[in-house]
Amino acid sequence: MGRALAIDYGRKRCGVAVTDPMRIIASPLLTVPSAGLEAFLRDYIPRENVTDVVIGYPVTMNNMPSESIKYIDPFIARFRKVFPDIPLHLTDERFTSQIALQTMIDGGVSRSGRRDKAMADRISASLFLQGWLKSIEDKNRN
């Protein structure tokens, strides 16, 4: 079993999280400028044996795609072209930014530290990656 990687895609930067090889824990990895994401993935995916990629897909409260998809959909299309053998899973990313902020508060991150949007992006990616792992675990139980 290979690692799973999550991407919190943004116009300027992308938060990246990854699982351990056994897919037990999702951890924040780093933040990559959006323009450099493909190069990062070309290096990281084969080197770390990534076999699944999860991307946060923004939807509104009424389950309609949000306006942000106009930036994410082209990335998704490019990813599928560059990495045709890697399954790409879309996951609801609603509320992950708010949960990431609360996680930073609970973790004792200073007020100035909480302004670090890159940290919030990494934490958001790890949150929805952990949620995806749980959904796979729940499916396997049933």
C-alpha cells in the first residue's frame, strides 16, 4: 500500500499533507506555490510511492460547486493528464479552514502565528485527508 497525498489547492499556494506508508495518520507536509505544484508532484509522487491523491473541492452550503472551481478544475484536468495512473479523489473541503484555525488555537499557536496562511493550508489538507482515510475505513468495515 502506498501513501495518500492531499492538496488544498489555492490560487497562490497549495497546502500539502501526506499519510504514513501504512495510511494510519495524515500529517501536514508543506506549502507549495501553485505555479510549482506540478513540478513538486512529479518529484514527490514516485519517490514516496504515492498511490492516491485527494484534493479539496470547494462546494457551497447547498452542495453546488463554489466559484473557486474555475481555478481547481484546470489543475484537476492537468493532473489527470500528467498522472493518469494515480487515482484522484475529490473531497468536500467545507469548514476545513475554520477547523484549521481552531486547531492552531487549541495547539497554542500565537495570534501572529495564526496569520500564517501557509500553515492553515497545510493543516486543512491534513484534515480532509484524515477524513478521506476515515471514509475508506468505514467503507471497508461495511
